[in-house]
Amino acid sequence: MLIARSIALFVLAALLEIGGAWLVWQGIRDHRGWIWIGAGILALGAYGFVATLQPDANFGRVLAAYGGVFVAGSLAWGMVADGFRPDRWDVLGALVCLAGVGLIMYAPRNG
């Protein structure tokens, strides 16, 4: 149950951080305005709170593992939101990152 909760929190964190960054990007680079930028800033702030809800209390471990989720999530977001088509190296890199998430967060530990 803790692993499922942790994964759900990683997914929510990715949606907030990547989505927030995308909104700021759209607001500035695509000239969509301050409402988009403001929504992005709020989403980015919410991401910071969600990260604290992880069951593991080690900041470094959680953020290191989240980096792998961010990589894979960014490619997925680009596919859905911008029509980006990753090549095999993008996909392989994302899978390597997700394997790293599994090792960092969910490998059995002594104590």
C-alpha cells in the first residue's frame, strides 16, 4: 500500500511540476499572458507541498527518485500536449530513469 501511495504522489507531483512549467512556458513563449503564468506558478508551488507527502522521510532520496519520474513524465507530457514523438533513445532513457526510481525508492533495505 505504501508503494502505491508513493507512486501516486510521484505522478501527482509530476503533473503539477511539469504542468506548471508548461503553463509558464506557454504564457511567456507563446504569449498567452499572465493568467497562464500565474496558474503555472501556483501549480509549481503545489508541487513543493506534494513532494513532502512521500512516505519516505529522506529528502535526498525522494527528490533523486523523483528526477526519474520527471524525465519520463516530461516526455509523456510533450507527447500529449505538444505532439512530441520520442525516438527509441528517448524511450530507453526514460525506462532507465524509471528503473532508477525503483531502485532508489523501493529496493529492500536493512533497517
